Amino acid sequence: MEPLKNTKTCLVTGASGGIGGAIAKILCENGYKVFIQGRNREKLAQLQLTMLGNCEILMGDLNKSEDRAQILDLAFANQPIDVLVNAAGLSSFVAFEASKPEFINDLMQTNLITPMLFTQAFLAKSALSTEHHSDQGPINVIQVGSAFGYIGYPGFSSYCASKFGLRGFTETLAREYADTNIRFGYFAPRATHTNINPASVDDMNTALGNAVDSVDSVAKAFMIFLNSKKREQVVGWPEKLFARINGCIPKLVDNAIQSKLLIIKRYLKQSSQA
């Protein structure tokens, strides 16, 4: 289906996941033509059935350069893309000394290197598309990060490193492209109910009394962020406060986490035995 004139178009990667799928769905509800990308056709097809609007599936593995190129060729075939949402990612809750080198490599590739390479290819494709669409408006490139992109947390060493890196990447591009019509944003959910987390993480959050959001509430927060001019947004309280404190008085956060370390390590042990 061709997009209606003046309809904004969005590409959401990792749409077969909980947060990516919820973001794609709410964008569709808000009148966007949405391309949903993932590797699981069945999950994408199920998501497409729930979306009331113009939605197309783009299959492919973003960690493969040929798939990245094909996905962008299909997305840009008939129109420019107004919004790119990089939501694909992996998580890991494991003691650092027990982390397998190959998984650390896979996680850093999926969470950091691939979004960087895909963003680079997207910008090049967008520049070519703009030459043929003089009415192209502002472009939003949003990286879905995490509150752990601000706060190093025991058991999430590789995950935190990838999200810290993604935030630094976003900050750098925001400054590098400050004289263009491209906005770069870093959207950081806190703990969220998704299948990406093992049972040990859910149990730990319950034991610690940590708030855990639904994917639908995260998607609503995403739309508010998208329609703002902010570069970064942490979802939830007190995570938003902790992110700020960690930036200026990290010792306070050190002390808060250390007081919970015995509980955290109990669930780390549970996770390693699962």
C-alpha cells in the first residue's frame, strides 16, 4: 500500500521484541506508515495483524551487511523515512567472570556496533532520498537504550557497556549534525516486562521492590519523547533521578547499590545455575 500524501513513515528495528513491537504499534495508531523489521516472521506477522494502519514487514538480520542494505532499499523504495527507531537488542544478567567471550562479542555487536553501522547506512540512504523529495521534513533517529546506559549495575556489565556506548554515540551525532534537520535521540526505558529478561531478573526486581513497566506504558512514553525536542529521556522515577545523581555524585549511587548487593548476587547465582 502506498503511503498517503504527507503521511510520515517510520522504520522500527527489533519489532518482534516487546518494546520494539509496542513502539511500532503506537506509531501506527498515530498515523505513521510503519516498517517493522525482525528475524522472526511469525512474530512480525502476529504484530502486523494487531496494527490498525499501514504496516509492512521487512525480514532480515541486521548483523549482516547484505541484509542491512536490502532492508533499507525496500524501506526507501517509494518514500523517504521520517523516523528510524533502533530497538533491536540483547540483554544479559550474569556475573562478569562467568560471561562467555562469544556472548560478550555477540551482545556488543547487536547492541552497539550494528546500530552504529545501520544508522550510518540509513543516513547515506536518507541523503540520496532527500535529493528526490524536496519536501522532506525533519528526520528523527532514535536509539532505544536503557536506564543502564547511565548507571553501571552489577550483573549487567556487557549490557551496560553497550548502552553507555550507544548513548555516547547518540550524543556525538547530535553535536556533529547540529546544523542539519536530523535529530538524534536516546530513549532509555527502565525495567520492563519483556521476554528478553530471564526469570531471575524478574525475581530480583520483585525482591528489591523495583518498579517494572509494561511495554504499552513504555511506548506511550516514547511517543511523548518523539514529539519533544529532547535528546535524551529516562523513563520512570527514581531511575531518572539516579541517572542524574550518578553523573555528578556517583558515590551516592555506589552506596545505594552496595546496600542491595547481597540480594543482587543471590539472583546472579540463580541465573548462572538456570
